[in-house]
Amino acid sequence: MRGILLLNGEPYPGEIDCGGALVYCCDGAYGWAKGRVRIDKNVGDFDSLGYVPDPPPEEIYPSEKDFTDGEIALRKLIDAGCGEIDIFGGGGGREDHFLGNLHLLHFAERRKVKCVMHNDRSLIFAAEGKIPLGEYNLKTISVFPFGGILHIMDFKGLKYGYPASIGYGECRGVSNIVLSPEAYIDVRGVALIIVNKGEV
């Protein structure tokens, strides 16, 4: 099952295909998503929104809590059986919230759930093992270690090569270009992949 998570960052300007998906909306995201996207459940404390949205939430969380609204909703989507989750509205806004939203990608990946953050200018996801990149042919991608050293076992179809490993805190994976529909990178460790939507 596919899930969609709507967050209160920079409103996503494009079309959102929610056909067949379970759609959870977090707090202030309701402000930009209502009327645009079908919402199955509203989740959060609604301190950003300032009123209770429709459909009414099953539970209103306290504003002082251990988890962000986004993490609560992501966990609920995973518990509901979603094996693929698309996040919209996760970029922009406060930098601390954006970094927290990136960690939602790591959380999902460690639970074998494919999770992609869709922003206006980029796609961001975490992945392990052999990562196919051919669908991003002629796009600029950046590869970062996510949580520790990233070991590069093999790669194909990219303009620039990679070292045997990229240490946490190093930027050696910034701005490569996918040149083949058969492109991939094979890694040990978790990689954070950022795909620039614009042409090279």
C-alpha cells in the first residue's frame, strides 16, 4: 500500500496523485492542502493551524511531546501497512524542521519502507544496497553518507567516479550526473540521495 504524508513546510506547487493512497496531513499542512488533495486523516497538535481541520482528527496531541507531528504520522502510515510513502511539503520553512524531516527518510529506510520527499526543485530519499538511478537519466544527483561512513562498492552510468568511501561530514558525493538508463550505485551503509529535477 502507498501512503502520502503532507507536511507544514514549503507548500508543494505541483499535482499530487493520491489515487489508491492513504493520505495523512500534519497540522499546518492542512492550510495548503485542503481543497487540493484528498485527506484521509489529519494528525498533530494543530498549534500551527490554530483550528481543528476536517476530517476531525482521531486524537489531538499535546504541543509539548516527544515526537514531531510528521514522525507520528509516518509511524502511523507504516503501522497501517504502507510500504511506499511520498512526502510533500517537507522542504523549506524552518531549517531545523527540514533536517528533522530528512531523518524521517532514514527512519523509513531502516524499516525497509521506500520513502521519497518531493520538493519543488528536488527529490530526496535514503537507500541502501544497489540503488538504481536510471530513471534520473540526465539529472544531477548528489550522494551523501547518512548516519556513518558510506562504502561505495560499485557504480555505473555516472559522469564522475566515487572514492571507495565517503566519510560522514565529507562532501565528495555532491553534483554527479546520471548518463545512462542503466545507471546505479551500490553502497554499504545508508545513502542520502538528492536528485535535482532540472536538466543538466
